Amino acid sequence: MLVTAASGVAPRRRDLDFQLFDVLDVEALLRLPYFAEHDRATLAGVLDAAYEVAGDYFAPSAAELDAFGFRLENGEVATTSSESAG
């Protein structure tokens, strides 16, 4: 599970699924001709991949980035050591 500064925990997948599929009825989009080749499994796969990327690449430095407070120095944005190493 991903960690965020605000809540300490990223939205659980089941909560995100509930919001997208039950509250917002995102599957209604899939009934439009433009999205006809996609289904709920396609959307779930995209969300799974996004969670994996976020967990592997963003979560490890999230606390450092939240605490850093980006600033402009000599016309350039100052970054943390983990960001500039990436």
C-alpha cells in the first residue's frame, strides 16, 4: 500500500474501484463507441500498473519530497538529492 503525507496511506484499491465504478459509473464511458474496445478489466489493469509504478518509484521518496518544500534558486527549481539522482 502506498503512503501519503496527508493520510499516511494511499486510497485502497477497493475504495478507488468503488468511487470509479459505482459512484462515477466510469463504465458508462465504455458504452461509447470511442471506448468500445475497452472493458472493466482494461481499466483494472491500468490501475494495477499505476499502483505498481507508484509503489516502486514514487513511494520510497514521498516523505522526503513532502518535507523538502521545492523552491526557486537562481532561476531553477531546487530538488532533493533523490530527485536529482533519478
